Amino acid sequence: MRKKQCKLGVLAVLLFAEYGFAQKKDSLSQETAIKEVVVVAFGKQKKEEITGSVQSLKAKDLGNLQNGNVLQGIGGKVAGVQVISSGQPGSQPTIRMRGIGSINASSDPLIVLDGIPYSGDLNSISSADIESISFLEDASSNALYGSRGANGVIIVNTKRGKNKKLSVDLDIKTGVNFRSIEDYSVYTSPQDYYTAYYNRGRIGEIARQKQPGAVPSTTTPHAVGLSALNGLGYNVYNVPFSQLIAPDGSFNPNAKLLYQDNWKKLLFKPALRREATVGINASGDQVKSYTSLNYLDDKGYLIGSGFERFGIRSNVDYSITPKLRLTTALSYTYSKQNFGETGGFSNPFQFARNIAPFYPVFLRNDNYQQLYDNHGNPLYDYGDGQGPNGATRSYAVFENPVGNLQQDKSQRVSNISNINLGLNYEIIKGLDFTYSFGAYLENLRNLQFGNTLGGTSSSVGGTITQESVFNYTLNHQQLLTYQKKFDKHNFNILVGHELNKTKNEGFSGTKQQLLLPESWAFDNGVKITDLSGSGYEYAVEGYFSRLLYNYDNKYFFNANVRRDGSSVFAPESRWGTFYGLGAAWNVAKEDFLKDNKVINALKLKASYGQQGNDNILLNSSTRDYYAYQDIYGINDFGDGKPVLTLKKQGNRDLKWETSKNLNAGFEISLLNNRVNLNADYFERKVSDMIYTLPLPPSNAGSYVKYGNIGDMTNKGIQANINVDILRTDDIQWNFYANATHYKNKITKLPDQQKATGLVSGLFVLAEGGDRYTYYLKEFAGVNPENGDALWYKNTINPTTQQVEKTVTNNYKEASDYNTGKSAIPKVYGGFGTDITYKRVNLSVNFAYQFGGYGYDDIYRSLFHSDTYGSNYTTDLDKTWTPENPTAALPRVDLSSTNQNGHSTLYLVKSDYISLQDVTLSYQLSDDFVKQIGLSALKIYATGNNLYLWSKRKGYDPRASLTGVSDAYKYSLLSSVSLGFKLTF
């Protein structure tokens, strides 16, 4: 405790010393802070006027991020915001703001680009083009977006022309991408694997003989273990399996390894990353313009994967007359994304982890010499009997991701045009009318190509699937704004109307039996196996109004209301009314604090509002645009006649999910704005949640029906602090930190599920519990006699008629329990520091979370009890054996498949600290820069996603919102680059 007090004392001395030393400079900072403008719904506000929770990141906060999608890089930077990412370059992360907004509807925030709701992913926009990103977290801030803002709003504003001059900014960086964290620890030596597999057979036989009533064996456990090795097919040593391992378990010292290929080194390699952006600012008296060109080649560390983008943008402000102004924001983006995440055995991440280390990548003859085709290209071993001595795999036969990724293709090509036009006319002084039009046009072409040379696709002569999707969204806004000041009274009144329409059309086809082995042309296939088309239309219309009022810039009030109609619901329940109210008190401007030298700003604020959610999901990714209508599928059951089948039963009584949000907090600045603290308490009550309704047994899973079934709350606090530790002419040292804690609670379920709850995968939805409470069998330890896994089950005591827990080794008899453990962390956030000494700057940022649990399904699968030649975790040495009867982990053999069944054994703490990014830069002197004809030149080195501290090697809590590890997901990547920023 004394040590902590000492550190605080030193910090206090530094702060007060700097306060006296740099008072003049700080007074300017104070004035700047007061006048800071933040982008909010349909406009901008001074930071001091905001009554809700709005946070923002500026261009300087985003400039060093190395992500194809800018949202991938903001983890830990904004309080209340969680970011769940994939390593696939250019992928869209999962964003959650202040908890979980729904069980079955979407919890994604709305993205608004340059004032218009945006339908696409932000991977189409270079971070160098972004001026600011605002995060609207409470109802008073985002209620003007009505139904689409229930889960929060992210407002992205791109750069526009500034000042009366011509300037050119050039940013070039080149670097390398590599895998962020090491994979799980598995066997990498054929000797270790053969020994482990032999022991699975030996131990299984010993355990069998210990079972009551076991039939005596005519062979020894040693012989059973050796016999099991024959099922693996491939022997990479020069002695037969029968001589490979001695009865005492030792490996034959005379065994010589004939060959070994390394799957991971061939699949995962450091890859080049290149990015360049040119921004041109040209401004005069009547026209201000910002034009940019950007190029990104972001190759993934998985061979064949990556993201390539070319974009052009033109933002222009025209002052046609003193009263009439036209603004445009035009952009076009071409992108190409090559994917590495596939399902099934061919997924490279799952395959490289699970393939036993003796199975070869390359095809070899009976003398174990590698084989090549007529062009000198290596041939690949698919485990189908073409390898040495006709050996076949017992694992993932016909699959070889190294070979497949040389020939196969999973690609998306996107062409996106985004057009925002705005016309502003000042009718009279203080009264403005603005018409805004936005058009988002997207053409997607998806390609899936399976080669003819090897793998599952080769068995049908190769496959090719092509899909074309055209999507457009049109948005119209009419805004009438009136501003007036009477003495100390300030009014701002907004009245508006918005109409948003979306239309999507898609067509796809699949062919087999390709003629040319390397052609992706659809005509290359001769056998049509699938032709399908799809489409939808969606519209939402809203009428809204907002009042902003402040008295003497000390007392602030806002009220907004919006009436929204959504085509998702039936006409009789289509319209919903949403509102937000907020108030704030700038205490620092009161006379009793006016001359205070310590407290520079103090604001108390509170807000409340209600919003709706119409973003209903049919599954994890497909939205239901026709919630009140029946959806049918047209099927052919072999006789060539179309048959209608019901997929989803509509519900005309279905209505909006409703979210009621309360926010209360304070903002304080101390010591000439050198210490800034913001804190908020929030409540988010979601009612009429949409979920699948219980249907009669006769349905038998044929279709689903959705209804409003329950209520849920999120209650929590969030805070962020920003401290200027040192601030002089030569050195500036800043530190920031933020933290968010919330509890999610289901408060109402249908009467049928009140007692039992709703089981959803590994989770149970129960009144009083949260959305991600684990529902699992409870592990009860290991039977030291035979290594059986033990679980608890509920039984009825015949004497007391009370439910009691007993132990069983029968997995099917074991009971499932509400564990009380949740995937939701107790606290999450970030912290970092920024130090500038003269022309050198160092910035370091971290993200963290603590207090939640993950379910490590990958780790569980590496304790498999089966005869497939898939790999094991090296923690196998912690499992039960006759030589280790007190082991904490159960026996792993070749036949007891339930030994590693889903249970609490595989829950793991999901705590982590992540080093998000580090940037070191040097700004060259003005004299030198002018001599070489530039205005400014900065050299920098930057690294993103550099290190992770977590509970278990391989398990990455950042990659899953639910905490469940995904064997098929593209593991996160790290990037390190060297860059130059030049200004002409």
C-alpha cells in the first residue's frame, strides 16, 4: 500500500509542477477543449452541449491502423465498445456497444457514412480518408435514427477540403503480416505421435479388462497397441510397426525417419502488406475539395488468402451563392477478397492442427521419393492410396489444403459506388433547409472453384460455382433547421423526414465435370448441379423532430422523437414511435466554481429514451425481411415436379423489439484540462424480444415461427480517463484508460420455459440468467481405478424424495446443469500512452477483458478417443494411465468416444491483455524538409496486434463473442510496417 501511495504522490507532484510551468499553454488547451466539435445525429455539436454518451476517434487516432476494415483496429480505444475480429484480411468485425441488444434479432450498430445510413462494410473505405468516427451509445444521442439505432450508432465522416490552399498528402507503408498467436501445443514428431497412439490402444485394453464382466483377452495390451498402429496407414520409419515400440513403451532406437513434411510451415507463411494513399486538398473562396486515391494489397499469412482494394474519392463543397451550398461525396471502390475460411475437413486451420505429423503433404513413390508432374510441379498426397505402398489415411481422406490452395479458389470481387449529395439553402437567417440523397450501389461476384487434380472436388471432375449479387440502397432526407438566440436562451429545432429503400437480387449456379483444369469460366463445366436465385426488398420511413436548448451555455436540454415504419412487419403493427430526452448541467460555469483553478470543467448529464429493432435474423447471418409472411421453398423430390415446402411461418402479430435506455454520468476536467474523466451509468431494457416459438411435435423441425417472447436488461458502468502527465515545449506525455462493466439479465420468458429455460447450443436462457450462461454436464473427476471420466447426475432419493447429485461414468445418463458461468466478461476496455519528445513520438495501446469464461472446444477435440489419425494435445501426458492413476484428466483411448464429451472440464477463463498497436515516428525538421521541396515529412514504424497474454496457448478470447473456440476460424494476424508521410 505504501508503494502505491508513493507512486500517486510522485504523479501528483509532476502534475502540479507542470501546471505551474506551462500555464499559458494549458489555457489554450482549455479553450480548445471547450470548443471541440463532435459529429452527432444529423449534424455537429460542441462537446460541452452533449447530454448523452458520445465518444469519438479523430484522424490522428486512426492513421496508424493497418486493417482492411478500420473497425478491426479500434479494440480497446472506445469505452463500451467490444470488437470481435477474424484474421481474414478485409473482414467485417463483430461490434457490440454496451452489451447484447437481442437474443435472435441483430445486435449490430448502425453505420452512418457522411450523414447517410450505410449498407456496406467499411472495408471499402481507407482509414486515411476518415476524418472522425463518433460512437453514439445512448438514446438521446441516437434516437433520431429510430429503429436502426437501437444497438448504437457509428458515424463515419470522411475528410473534406480545408483552408484556402492546395496541398498533397502522400502516405506509403510496406510491411509484413504474420500469425498473431501460436496454435495449440500438439505433437510435431512422428515418434511422439506413434508412441501416443500406441498407448491409446494399450491403455484402452487395460481399461477394458478392468470393466466388470469383461471377456478375457487372448492378446496383451502391448500387442493391441501395436496392432492399432496398422490402422494409421503410413509408416515413416524404416522398421515395421510391429517392431517400432518395445513392450516397455520405449521407441526403437534403430528406427530411421524416412521423410516428414511440415503442414503448418507450408500453409502459414509471412506475407507482404503494401498500402498507399494520396490525398489532395484544393480549396478556394467558393469551392473546397478533397480528392484521394488509395491502394491496398493486404496478403494473409494463409497461402492464397488476402484482400486487395483500389478506391477513389471526391468530396466537394460548393458555395453557389451566399445562401445556397451544394455538397458531394462520391466514391468508387474495387476490392478482391480471397478467403481462407472454409468448412469441413479441408479447412486449413482445422487441418493443420489436427493432421497427425507423419502424414505427408507431397506425393511419394514406394521408395519415398517425391513425385512431380510433367511441368515440374510437386504432386500432392490426398491419402487415397496413391502414396507409398498404397497407403491410405484414416483421417481426412481426399483432402490436402496445401494442394487445394494452389488450385482451388474462394473469392469475392466487389464493385461499390457510393453517392451522397446534399443541397443546403438558407431561407432566412437561422432557418435552413437541407435535402440529402444517398445511393449505395454494390455488385458482388462470388467464385468457388474446386480443382480436377485432387481433393473431394476431383471425384466429380471439378466444381465451379459462380454467384452474382446486385444490391442498391437509396436514401432521401429532408431537414428543416431553425436556430435562434434570445438573450441567454439558445434554441435549435430540427424537423425531418427520411426514406430508405433497399433492393437485392442474386443469382448463382454450380457446375461439375470441368474440361479445362485451370479455367474459372462457368462454361468450362458441363454438368449443372444447381441453379438458384434470390432477392428481397426492404423499406423504412421515418418522421422526426429534435429540440436543442441551452440557457447561458450552462443548462442544456434536448428532446427528440421519431415515428418509423418498417416493411418487415405487418401493416397493422408496422409503425413505432421512438424518443429520447437528455439534460446536462455545466457546473463549472456556476459562480461558485468560475474562478476555481483545479476544476476546469464539470458537467452532470442524464438521458432516457426508447427505440425499436426490426433486424430479425433467420439464422446467424441471414436477415428476415418478411417477418409477417410465410416463406416457402420450391423443391424437386426427384420426379421433376415442383413442390412447395413451408420454411418459416409468418406472424402478423409480431412487433418491434423495444429498447429503453437510461444514461447518467458526469464529465470533469482538472488542472487546466490535464486530467479528464468521464463516467456513465447505463441501463438498457429490451422488451418483446423476438425468438422461435414452441411448435407442435407434428412440425418435427420442418419450419420455424417467430414471436415476441421475453425481456432482457443490460446494466453497467463505463469510464475513461485521459491524463497529460507531462506537457512542456519539448516533451508531452499522455496516458489514457477506459473500462466497461455490465450485467446482462433475462427478466422474462414464456410461461412454457419459465421453469426449464430455453437451451441454445451450449447456453441456457433462463429468467435471472444472462444470454451466454453455459449449460453443460458437470465434470466430477476421474475414476482412479480405470481412468473413466465421471459426471454428475440428478437422482431422486427414495426416502426423502429430494433431488440429489450422484456420480456416473455414463455420459448419456449425466445431467445438464446451469453452470452459473458466463461468456460475458466482468470488465473490458483498453489503456495506452503517447509520448512525444521534440520530433520523436511513441504510441502504445492495449486492450483487455477479465472475469468471463470461454468454452475451449478445440482443446476438447484434441483429447479425442477414436481411430482417426488426427493429432492430440501434448497435455495428453496429464491424462489417466496405469502408471499415472491420480491424473486430473480422464483416460483417452481408441474407443471410449464420450470420455471427452462436452462438460465443464473444458471451461476456461477468457481473461486477456492484448498489445494492440505500437507506433514510433520521427518528424523531420522544417528546414531540411523545405530544402527537398516538401512541407512536412514523417518516417514511422508501426505494428498492430502484436502480443496476447491469455490463459491457454492457442485459445484466443478476442476471436469469439460467445467464448466458444472455433476450429475453422482464421486466426488473428499481426502486421509490422515501415511508412512515410509526405506533404507537398
